[in-house]
Amino acid sequence: MGPLSGLRVLDLTTVLMGPYAGQILGDFGADVIKIEPPQGDIIRQVGPARHERMGALYLNSNRSKRTISLDLKKPEAREALLRLAETADVLVTNIRPKAMAKLGLSYEDVAAVSPGIIYAALVGYGQNGPYADRPAYDDLIQGGACIPYSFTRAGAPASYVPAAISDRVVGFAGVNAILAALFESSRSGKGQKIEVPMFETMVSVIMADHMGGLTFEPPMDKGGYPRQLSPDRRPYQTKDGYVCALIYNDCHWERFTAAIGCAATLATDARFATFSGRMAHIDEVYAELAKTMLTRTTAEWLTLFDEADIPVMPMHSFESVMEDPHLVATGFFQTMEHPSEGTVRSMAVPTAFSRTPASVEHLAPRLGEDGPGILAETGFSADEIADLTASGALFVETGD
């Protein structure tokens, strides 16, 4: 059982940011109950699927959870959720606060029945600013947090990172905040509301690297970390492919120049001789390296860098990473049997605990499949569950 065994979390989230946070808590052993509307989380519809509403992106963001489907627009469903909240330690939501208040599920509403609860609101923007009511999605937050601009500073077209990086990073930030609040609660015995905004969180992540001269008043430059913004900071093209290497400190450079037979360069060319010199001429350094990398094959460079103890990795594809020898040895990609979806590939929990190991106890559930059982263990009678089902307040998906 993981380190959060015994913790109960109500996961009232959709798409990626909130569900990913809930999955991490579930992987760590918490009993995470995903609460969905009758139509299900929209992310169920994204990616290849063997059954409707069981898309690949949903499967990879909602494991280690149980699910109940409640139509929270119905008063009886809201009352059911509040009864669940009485048994919960944490409620996580990424529904906009005004919508939660309209449902009668604001922090004040939930705390009235569960005073000790940690109520984590993962929001788009801090609620004390003019963007408070705006919708937020990963692409928008990447743009606001200077990511596309960073590409233009590196001489490339304005682009988004081709991954939901804001959702994932802020999901981690949400977990951090929840665990901090739980620690404080263990001392004070009190609950509280947490607000984790996407925009502010991602600006803090990106600008920590790129404040540069904007750190000072008056500014010393227009910001930006030159090495990260260098046009040639990219995987190096080789004779037959690409390699990812970082020849960074002085020891790396000494071993690299010795291995390729040009050790004298460090003594004669100020651009390469010292760390500060390389940073000051980083565009030239990367450009020269790019030319050098074209002289050997990827396999030759991997061998040379490994033997010289210089940081290196292959440039994997989505398929080849599954065959990476390190990940194969650690069992990172695991084949598992899903009760309805058959054989699926899942990723292991990356974090290792020596005494309370975290693991994937169960894969992402069908919509609402655990609802009746969750209500029964919370104290609902069979008649109450039947009434909720008959009224449409409780939904359980059946069939293929």
C-alpha cells in the first residue's frame, strides 16, 4: 500500500490538469473517487479506444481511481456528494469557482458538512485578478507563460510545446499544495481551501529560467537564458540520425576535445576554454558542435560520449522509448489486463518509496461503474441508491 493509504479524495475534475493530480494521489495509495457527469469526462473521447468513452488519454490520466457518475444539477445528487464529502479528507476541483458556487458546492458549502476537509481548487487564474472568470486551457496558458515567445527568441516559429505541459505541471503543483495542507492539518486539525492557478504557476516555472536581467531594477536586459534560447540548442544531427548530448562543464569539454583529437582548442580558443567563455559565445559553440556531430554516426557518438562520461541520450520516438534498455530493465512500461479494455500498456509509478511502495492497483474505470458500491459503503441504503438511479441523479454505464 502506498504512503497515502487511508486518505480519501473526491476528484471533481475533468480534462487533464485535475485528473492527473488525482491519478498521482491514487498511485500513492489514496482512495480517489472520480465524480463525473452522466456524459462523462470529455477526455474519455480523446485518442484511440476499444469502447466508447474509454479513450487512450483518459486511460493514461485516470488510473488508480474509482468512479461515480452524478448529475450535480439535481438536488439529490448534490446531497449525495455532500454525504460523500463527510467521509473525505480532500476534495479536488478544476470547475470554475462560480460554477461550483452555483451548484452549491463552494468551499463554504462543503466545509459546512466537513470542516476538516482540504478543498483544492485548481483554477485558470488567481481569483483576485481581472482574469478570474476566464476559461483556461493548456494552449492559452502556454501562450501567456511565454512559451511560444521563447521559441521566437530562439529563431523558430511561435509554437506550443507538443504536450499538455501546463496541465501536467500544474497537476504536480496541485499535489504539492494538497500534501502541504494535509501536513498542516495533521498539526492544527483544521481544514482549508487551496487555490492553485495555472497562469501564475506556469509563469513562475518559465520565468524562473528567463527573468535574466529583468530580475533587476532597472532591467539589465530584456530577459532570457541565452543557452536555452540558442538557435542550435537542439538534438544534434549525426551521419544517420540524431543524438542528445550536453557538453557542459569544463571536465566534459576536456574529455570531449581529447576524445575527438582537438584538445588544443581549449588552450587556444577563448570561446571554448572556460565555462564563462562558452556561455558568452553559446551560439557559436553550439553551431561548431553541430558541424562536428555530422562527422560520425549516432551509434559512434553514443559510444564515445558514454566512454568519456559525457551526458548523452538517444532521441527517442514514441515507439522506440518503449524499447529503451533502461526502461525495459526497470519495468517502466507494463502490460496489464483491463476488465473491459483487454490488454493495455501502462506506465509504472516513477517515484520509489522504500517502505510504502506506490503502485498501480487498478486501471481507469468505466463511467460510474463504482457508484452503487461507493454509496453503499458511505451508508446509503439499497432503496436510496435505487431512488437516485431512477431519478437520473446516479448513472451507471452498462453494455459495450
